[in-house]
Amino acid sequence: MAAVAWCIYKYYEVDFCRYYIYEDRMTERKGVFNVTEETVNYFRIKSIMLDEPFIMRLVGLSIVKVTTSEQFKINFTFHGVENGDGIQAFLQDCARHERQKMGTRELDLYN
């Protein structure tokens, strides 16, 4: 019985996860009982990786992993999206455009 309840909860957890792409930012809204909404501005994007596991490729889905310089949302992951390469290219263009518009440069400092 507990396993069935866990499976139902996990289904709704995935079903309630939403990604919103706006003109200057992207937002992830997730949660069943407690809802969390996290936003990342495009000029904060550092790198984007496209991951296409074999099983997901069979059904035309992929995972887009975005590394950001946001304090609270370092990794932003789009799970199970269609047209992952299109999303990757779109986010790269938006990041480049927003950086040029704001005159922002991304610098990493290492010891």
C-alpha cells in the first residue's frame, strides 16, 4: 500500500513540474503540497549541456542542463523535453543577447 501511495505521489510530483520561458528569464515551478518557484535571468547562464539518454531518445525526449551563476539555483535542469537542441540553441542566443544588452561579462575566479 505504501508503495502505491509513493508511486502516485511521484506521478503528481512530475505532473506538477512546469517550466516557463519568458523574454528575459526562465522559471521552474514545482511541488505537490509545497510549491517552489525559482527564476534565473538569461544573462546569468554560464553553460548549457544537452543530454539524450538512449531510452529518452527512443521517444524523442532529452534533458537540457543549464549551469548558472545564480546564488540559489546553480543548476537548472529541463527534464524530458521535446526539441532539446532547439531549447539549447534558444537559451544560448538569449544569454548572449541579454549579456550584450546589459553590458555584462561572466567571470569565474578560482584559487
